[in-house]
Amino acid sequence: MTRSPLNSLKRFYSISSSAIASQKLSQGRLPSIPTPRNIKAHLDDYIVGQDKSKKVLSVAVYNHYLRNHDKRRKIDLQKARTLIWEETQRREREKQDKLGYESSESKAGFKNLQQQLSSHPDDDLVLSKSNVMMIGPSGSGKTLMATTLAKMLDVPIAITDCTQLTQAGYIGDSVEVCIERLLVNADFDVSKAERGIIVLDEIDKLAKPAASIGTKDVSGEGVQQALLKIIEGHNVEVTVKRPVKQGTDNQNNQTIAKKDETFIIDTSNILFMTMGAFVGLDKRIVKRMNGNKAYDESQEEKGSRDEIEKLRFSNIIEEVELENGKKETALNLVTPTDLVSFGLIPELIGRVPIITALQPLKKDDLYHILKEPKNALLEQYKYIFKQFGVQLCITEKALQKVAQFALREGTGARGLRGIMERLLLNVNYECPDSGISYVLVTEDTVSSLQEKDYSLNTNVDVKYYSRGEQDQFIEDTYKEDSKLGKELDSQFGRISTREKEGKI
């Protein structure tokens, strides 16, 4: 039996409905990607400061996934146009063979469908890929921004340390390892991996020093060259070991059988985020802005040992005074030329058009990081102590002192955890199953970290209280932090001595 034109048209309507829906959807808002304002608001919940970088990153991520959405829409439309062309040819053949009758309603519907799927002037417009480079000192929040974004967007992420990479054929990881890790994190789902984020950390370590020009540099310029194809967007073939069967051996140990599988990954839809500290780049920028000669690494040899150490390890970024009298952090004025002079090849820089600089964290930033973001460090430690029945209280002045120590050590937000670990090590050791119910850390407690024979001292002067010493615990808290004392009064339903005396 010959299929009627009306049935064929109904069949075509069913096939192309998703394409039409996609076309209409693309004309409005994206269905699943939050707006740049919403992305930044989410980053604000987890990251203190860095407002400019968060705004740049929010716009870059939104536009990247807008590009991906537009690309998928155009692919769907092209498939629909192919189907309608085939349907048109079939209709012509049926008309010539006089195999069926087409109603006026069928003709009108088909014509309307053709108009909806007709070509538009922007159909040939291809949005360019915009990868991101983040420059900033260690501990300023670069990696945290990337991981927070990946969780928010619910896409897989793979972080690769560029110091491990070498050219193919040499000992070390090849550049394709970043694709392999992304695929594994996407549970071997190719389409999911192609919407993911790859973070290339320590990209500045691939910089080719001026002294090595003309020599083979397999872990520097060689890796930069190898990254070009992946970052720009090409089909990359990777072979990974995929788990296929779980079992146990004779000793009842769990075993996992794996087999090699080859996947083709299109990297054009993957967002690449490169990041690095770029130590010394700010000094190159200052010299350029001041009109001095280009920075030469040999100048380090002319300086004193103290100046060299300061250049390599200082977490302080120099500032530049602009013509209008305002001062600007040097990294905010970075140009592609500065990055080339640092040792990155122009081809790589050209594939990462969005560059944003993160600023060194100040004391107030470090203090807010301790207590304000979601998953704040202070809340983590309070939760740990709560697990073994101890309430940990740290006064405001103590937190300010911790922030001051972290600023002095120059390790950024990462340094906060190191200080807190030293501060609470012996406390954590003593408290479990000891009869201690409350622990109070004051400014003097934090100061005692630096009053011993060496800076990594952990023997701090902390105050312990049993359950029967609750009132004394709260009164001691009041002496240094009245706000925290009031919170404890409210928590325990207690009227403090100060309230009885009418002092508060």
C-alpha cells in the first residue's frame, strides 16, 4: 500500500518538531544556562573578592555555552532542512506518478513548515571559541573559581598540572591526558565530556626562557605547540582503560577488569581555562609602562640575593601610576606582548583571547574567607569538633590575627588552612574522650603560635572547659568578643552576669 502524502507529512512533522522547538527556544532565553548575573552571584557565595574577574568569567562562560547552544541549534536545523528537501522530492515523484491526493490543508501545513525552516542571513555565522586565561598569585582563588563553576553548571571538569606534560615520545604525560581525564570524569559519556571544562594549571611553567632559545624544549615550548590543536578545537582520538568487570581475587581483594577503548572527542565545545601565577610578570609590565628597556632575565644576576628572592617568592603585585594619577595593579594592564616576552608562544595566546587578572588577597579578604563563604574554613573546623562532642569557639580578634599571619606568610587563602591546622592540632589531639566540652581560642592563643622557638610551633595556649564550666566559658568569651558571648547566651538560654548587673 502506498503511503499517503498526508501521512508522510505527519511523519515529517514528528521528526522535525525538536528542530522547530530548538529554533524557537534559541530566539528566547537559554533553558539551562544561568545569566551572567546569576553566575557571579553563585561565585560570590563561595569566593571572597575578585569582583572584576568573577564578572569576566561569568560573561565568558555564559557566551561559551550560548555558542554551544547555537551550534547545536544550527545542526538540528540543517538536519530538518535535509529532511524537508527529501520530503519535497518524494512529493514531486508522487505527483508525477499520480499516486495520491494532497489536500489544501496538507499543502498549507507543508508550506508553513518550509517557511519556518527557511534559511536566515545569520545561519552561516559561526561564533568563535573564547577560552579564558586567569593570571594571579598563588592562593587568590583561580582553581576554586573553575571548580565552583563546574559544579554550578553540572558539567565534568578535569584539572591538569602543566608541569607534568611533555611532547609525545618523551617521558611524562602527553597533552591528550587532559582529554582522557575529562572523559573519565564524564563517566565515558562523549557528549557530556564535550560540554565540559578543562583547566590547564601552572601554564606559566611552560614559558620558554630566553636562555633556551635555539634548544630543544620538550616540556616548555614543545608542550605549548602540542596544546594548540586541542585548545582551538579539533577531533582528538584518545584511548583509555575503561572498567568492564568487578570481582574479587583469592585473598578476597576487590579487582577491576579494564579494557582499552578508543573515543573521538570534539574539543571545539570544551571550555579551556588556563591559569598560572606568572611570577615576575608584573615587573615586566611596570618596566614597559615606565618606558624602560624590555625586561631581561639576566638582570636578576645583577641584583642582590634579597631582590632575587623577593622577585621569585613575593606574593605582592606591583602597581602602576596612570596618567590620570590613579594607581592600578600591574597585572590588570597585561597585554599579549607581555605574555610573549614572558615565554608563551603567540599562537597559544591567540587561542585564549579572554585574559583576567586576580588580585592578591588583603587582610580583610582573608578574614572574610575564614567565616563567610559557603563551606567556610571556620565552619568546617567547628563541625569536626562537634563530631566528638566539643564546641569550638574562636573570637573575632583571633580570626583577625589568623588573617594577619596568612597575609605575612604570603600564601593566600591556602595559607589559612595551614595556620588553622597548626593552631588546632594539639587541641584536636587532646579533646576526644577527655571530658572537655568547650574550647575557646582567643587572640593570645593565635599569638602564641609565633612566640616559640620556630614558626611551625603547635603548642598554643588554648582554654579548655568541662560541661560544668559552661558559665565560665561564656564569661571568658565575653571578655574578648561580646557578640559571640551573646550568641552563646542565646544558644544556652542563659542570662549572663552582665545582664543581671544591668551592664548590657
